Amino acid sequence: MLTVVPKAAAVGLLAVLVMGGGLCPRSSPGPDDDQTGLYAYIRREGSGSAMYVANREGSIFNQIGLGLSPPLNPTDGVSLSPERWRVVFAMPDVAGGNNDIFVVNRDGTALLDLTQTPDTNETVPDWSRAGNSIAYEADGDIWIVRTDGSGKRQVTQTPGIAEADPSWSPDGARIVYTLNPDSPNSDIEAINVDTLERVPIAADANYDEYTPSWSPSGTRIAFAARPLTGSAMGEEVDVSVINIDGTGRRNVTHAQGDVLCLGPAWAPDESRLAFRGTRRGETNSDIYEISPAGEGLRPLVYTTQASETYVDWR
């Protein structure tokens, strides 16, 4: 069973993080960044949202685009570039309609709309660790685009079947994603972006499997799993890990419904997983971290008046 840190203690941890780093990041990644990397996340409060970047040591904590007009309003998905200086995210276009995919520097400069497709809603971008491409979901298919907005290409073309939640392999050759995310039984599948060959990764008929994250070493996939049978049907969502060949599947969080756990993201050294957790009976979610072995649960970002959602760790 997942043991959850009391809320008061978690808020104290966040306060230490803020006091340690203030609101001004270093101008470029420094030595502390390489200890445990940086994580980016979206915070929603009331009708607005904001995007933050921080590290576990507390020496970096900043809101991206603070003071911009109009303000950034990130919605669905956030991902750091390999050098951790730029961020890609989904946000409504200038007309306030559907989401486009944007990139921006950590200091709020060089905001760029990559997709510029007012008639299409685009979400959940993931920046390739190879550095040159971004994957995202658009109207139920996976697309890729270069980081300057050129070379847009549709990867999956499956009428009647939806794909979502893309995550790149470390070498940039494949993308893992959720297959049929809105069906009663979603699965995890990978596709080669050149040959378009598809390979199933996690397809247990007793579970919904979704929001995959490819490990930095390329050997494992983390994902959320929800049982479709038994007493826990629809009441539990846990983070699981599986080897890329489909073996070694195991439940990491064992939350037993006390916390709904989804959207995992690997730490750069694979020693930890961050994930979005929503406590039973609460509407706001927070960001936790845990080892892939299911040990050392702690809050990563935990507040009382807001909801922390999408998270990436590089």
C-alpha cells in the first residue's frame, strides 16, 4: 500500500524548495542540474495555469514566462529539451481556440508556435532526447515536427483507432504511445518512425494501460495501469514498469486506490520516477516521486490550493 506523506509536511518541503532557489534560475544548466536533472510541470489554479522548472536540490525554481503578455496558459503536456534550456508545451493559439504546440526558453524568451493549425487540437508533446524532433498527438494520431516548426509529418494513420501520449526512445528511432486511449481497454504500443513497424509493449486484457514514458537507457517503459476486472475495477490507477520486450512487468506504486497515479516520467539516471497523484476524495493532484522498485515515496511538488499535472524530468 502506498504510504502518503501528510499534506502539511509536503507543503513544508515545497517551501524549502522555493527558499533554496528563489524565483530566479541560473542562466544555463550548472553542476547541480547534473545530480538529479531538472523537472518541468504544469500548475493549474482556478481558471489559469502556469509552467515551472525546478530541481530537487532547490537551487533552481522558476515560473516560465512570468510577466509575459498575454500570459502563457499551458494545458496538456510539457517536455524539456535535451540541454534543458527550452520547453515544449501545448497551449491555445492566439485566437484562444484549439491547442497548438509551442516552444519557449526557460527565461521566457523566443516563444514559437510550431504547428499553427487553428482547426486541429494538438496535445502532449515530447521532446526527443536526440534533440531534433518533437512528437505530439493531433486528432487521434501521432505527429512529429522539427524544433523550428519545419518537417511536420504524420506517423500514425489509423482511421477509427486513436493514439496519444507519445514518448520517444532515447535514440529517436521509435515512439511509444497509448493505443485507443478512450476505449475500454487501451494498450501501450511502439512504432518505428521510419519503417512504421508497430510492436505491442503492454496489452493486458484486464487493464487499461496508458501515459507511457520511455526510460533514458531505452530498456524499460513506465506507464499507468487501471484494472478492468475485480473489486478494484475503475477504483485504482498505479504506475507500472515493463521491459521493452514485454517481460518483467510490475506494479511500482501499489496505491490500492488511496492515490490515483499516472503520467510517469523517468529521472535522468533512472533511479526515480515522478508521477501525478490524486488522493482519494480530492480533486487537486500533486507530483510525487518513487524508485522503480517502489521504495522511497516522497512529494516532489505538493500544494494545497492548486493542482500540479503534467511532469517531465530530464
